[in-house]
Amino acid sequence: MKNSFQAPQTCDLIGIDLGGTKIEVVVLGKDQKITFRERTDTQASLGPQHIFNQINMLYQAAIQTIGHRDHTLGVGTPGSISGKTGMLKNSNTVCLNGLPLKSLLEDHLAHALVVENDANCFALAEAVYGAGKNYDLVFGVIMGTGCGGGIVTNKKIRRGPQNLSGEWGHMSIDPNGPRCFCGRRGCVETYISGSGLEKIYAEQSLKLGKASDAREIFNLAKLGDRHARSSLEIFYFSFGRAFANLINILDPDIIILGGGLSNETTLYQEGIESIKNYVFNDELITPIVKHELGDSAGVIGAALIGV
Ligand SMILES: [Zn+2]
């Protein structure tokens, strides 16, 4: 992975992706190739201290492989650091919200670091090395347990004065919709994320369905399961409205999908057809594509923004 936009890299870049269920670390060596990668479970229910210990375990393994040489460190997480309080806000790992995540991690890991929204990290990595490398304005979406967005313009993350740019997952598309962890109703995330689809299916099937995760619901729909099909009708209706709203405002050069749901091929057929119903234009030419960097885009982006 090489890109001419970057200054020559003088040390190893370490990135950590702190997800709701998994934590991943990578080391990008001097030729910008991944030289080390490891994952572990977040086990968020065990609380912040346990999460910090899990992060530290991966970080220690990473610095051991580079012989404790100089490196930069970046951390991607859902949510963002409040400019007002310095505390993490809006993470779906809710036990970390209200904590000074950056300074706590710097103490724990004994290294300076940057904390960045995980969808911003994903969008940056794909804009630099992946599906967005030939585009100026990239909107990256992580559709995993939750749903987050990030905006990259000319290979730089757009953060905004409130560190809020791209937080499209918590735009309400139905004031009477399902309750979101953020306290509001009908957020995009309550429909077009893994957890959202699972809840819709549970309601549609009156909890009789056996589907345990979102991918299984897509498979059941293909087999003709009527509850799965009606759940996906709601899913695609919401998908179309949510992306059309986004395109009407930002009109990005490309939209890149990541996260577990992005591997579902029907998103790029039925999903795009649904967007056409709601976009404020007589055609839809925005490329809406799958990520190119696989599951590790977010953690690569975290490595790119470290200090
Ligand atoms: Zn929300």
C-alpha cells in the first residue's frame, strides 16, 4: 500500500480499532505494509478497566514485535471526544461515554495518541488506499453492530467544529421509530445496522424466528421466510431514505460501505434501487460500493492518524 499524498514515513505506525465486540491492532511498517495484526474480544460488559487491559495487551504485543522502536499511535472508536468536556460521547460501548478516553489511554499505554471516530478512520483508509483512491469527496459508512459515517475530502478527514461531521447514523428518519441507545427515536442506526435489523425481525416474527444475526436474516429472506422478507422491506425502505437524504446534502463522489452488513450483495442491487425512489434527482450516478480493504480498513485508518 503506497500513496503519493503522504510524506515519507519515518517510523512504524500503530493503529488500534476499539469496536463494540472486537479490538484489533495493526502495525504499518515503513513501506506502509501491515507487519503485525492481532484481535481480541472487547468484553465490554466487564467495564472500562477490563477494556483498557485488553487494549494494552494488544498494544504490548505490537510494540514487542517492533522491538519498542519509535512509533505513532492512533485509536479508532465509535463516537468522538467532546470539544467541550474532553470526554468520549456517543459511543455505543456506552460504559466508555463520559470518560476522558484519550488521557486514560495515554496513561495506560504510556504513549501519546489520537482518538478518532471509527467511521472516519474507515473512510480515510478507503479514500487513501481502497475503493475511494480516485475520488475527492468520499463518504464511508460502517454498517456493523451500529451504523456510522465519515467524510473525507482530498484525503483528509472532515471533522467539523463540533467533531460531528458524518454522524449520519443518528439522523432520525422516523420520529415514531424504534428507540435508539442515544435516547432518540428512529435513528438511521435503528434500521440499517445489524442490531437494528435483528430487532425488526424479532418484532416481525413476534420473537418466534430463529434468526440470531443479521446475515442469517438475509439468508432466510432468500429462502422465502416471510418474516425475514417483511423485515428486509422495512430495511430497504429505510436504506433508500437514509442514503437519499445523505446524497441530497453532500452529493459525495463515492459512497463506500464497510462493516459486517456490507458483504451482503443485495445492498448493491435492491438497496441502490430504493435510493433512486427518494433521491432529489432524475438519476442516481453516485457509485455505492463495497470496501476494498476488508475488515481492517478501520484499524489501518487509525494507524494513519496517530501521533
Ligand atoms: Zn441514535
